[in-house]
Amino acid sequence: MELAKEEAVVKVLLESNDEFKKLYSEHLELEKKIAEFDSKHYLTPEEEMERKRLQKIKLAGKDRMFEIIREFKNKNN
């Protein structure tokens, strides 16, 4: 039941909050880029640094998305 609530909140925010929508899109794009690195058997030092940089950006975006979700829940409960 809780997961369904979370999904409903995300759906509402995707439709109504431009910042959340942008962060969500960026998150998906970063996941794809990181997966490309992960599919390689070996990463050069530069690729490893880029992968870590992308992970940090993805985490920061995810943190902000959770903050937006928390703010939304606080306003609507």
C-alpha cells in the first residue's frame, strides 16, 4: 500500500512540478550513462572519474527529489 502511495505522489509531481520533472528526467539519463560505463569490462582512469562524477550528480538530484516529495507530503497531509 505504501509503495502505491509513493508512486501516486511521484505521478502527481511529474505532472505538476517542473523542477521534479526535470530532476526525474536527468536521473533517468544519468542512470543510462552510468549503465554504459558499467557494461564495460575495464574503465580508464578518466572513465572511472566521469562515472563517479555522474553518480554524485545523480545522488544530489535524487536527494532533491526526495526533498520535494517530503515537502509535497507535508503540504497535503
